[in-house]
Amino acid sequence: MRRFLLASLAGVAVVGAGSAGAADLGVPYMKAPPPPPPAFSWTGCYIGTQSGLGSGHTKWQDVGPLQAPGVGSIDSFGRGREAETDQTGAIFGGQIGCDYQFGQSFFGGPIVLGLQGQFSGSDINSTEIDQFNPGWSLQNQIDWYGSITGRAGIAVDRFLPYVKGGVAWDHNKIEIENSGGTVGTPSITRTGWTIGGGLEWAFAPSWSVFFDTSYYDFSGQNVSFPGNGQVATNPFTIRTKQTLETFTVGINWRFMGR
């Protein structure tokens, strides 16, 4: 009986030792999976560049004293009709702004609100014959324009479709010639408004690219010309109105909030 008990205890000890060894050689150590990357946020500030094309449209109309009774400057018959010219050219400039992402929209994505300042040089220009005074040539160049706009969008992860609107300015260099003789080369700065929209894509944590289209409307403004006695042109004043459409692509570097 004693021998049987001793044999049993020895067997249990051997089995226990074998189990411990098996445990040491058993299930390998499992490393915890890495946490998921944080969700992308549009909150932050940025600075960037843009370039593209612009298309302008200008209306020219007589105001004030005419050249002579029944004889106008823009409308040679003195009827006050508006001559119209179109301008096209390239755009090159930059922008700076900040965005803030919060909440959820009715469409599911978070809302993004922002404020942006933009300034661009351009060679948007034209030289066209006055439709109502064929001896006159109308020249206009938009050499710069800028805007301060608010924008709003609904983020779809790293994509941000948006709309925008605000106040705008542009600077025009104007020249009119009568039968080859210059009758004035004034320049003016206009104030107006703008609306537009676009799509921005954050392709890296601190970088994004965008496509933008905007419409600008600048209020009418009187412009005085000194005239030219050599081509029988007295001093005169005209009123000009201008609209502008732009199509740009650009890149932003986001330096805060990343």
C-alpha cells in the first residue's frame, strides 16, 4: 500500500513538471494592436499660393457734359448707350486663413467655418473698339484684385466642399484713344462683393490642394479723362461697371491645429 502511494505521488510530480514545461513552450506572447490613427480635423490656420485664369466684363457709359449737344464720347450720338468689353488673362497670388471644425451637419459630416484673405496679381486685359464710336479704342487692365471672405463647408474626412462670400477690391488701369491719340490713362480702385465655392483635399497631415471658382461684382464708378486737343477731344467723364469670374487651383500649408 505504501509503495502504491509513493508511486502515485511520483507520477503526479512528473505530470506537473511536464505541464509547466509545456506552459513555458506554449502560447506565444501577443502584442496589443496599435491604436487607430486620430480622425482628421480641418481646425487650424494655413497659408498658400494659387494660380489660374480670369474673365472680366466692363460696361462704359457717358455721364456729365457731352462733347457737344447730341454728341457723346462713348456713344457718339449722345444717347447714353453702354459699350461693352471683355477681358481675359492669367492670375497668380496667395491666400491666408483659418478654419474651425465642429459638430455634425444634417448630412452627417462635421461643419467647417473659416475666414480667408486673398490677394492676386493678374494680366486680365483687353483692347476693343467702341461699338457706338468706332474711332475710339477702349483699353482696360485688372492688374490686381483681393478679397476677404467667410467660408462654410461640410467635411467628408479629408475632402472639404465649401461655399464662400465677402467683400472684394480690384485695381484697373484704363486708357482711351481717339483716332490713335490718347485722351487719358486714369487708374481706379473699385470695391464690390464676391461669392464662390470649391473643393479642398488634404492629401497629407499639413498639406492640401484645392480648386476654386468665384464671381466678383464691382459697383459703378465715374472716371474722368483730360481729353486731347490734338484729336479734338474735350475733357469728359464716363461711368464704368465691372464683373469678374476666376478659376484657380492652389496649395495650402496648414501650420496650426495639426
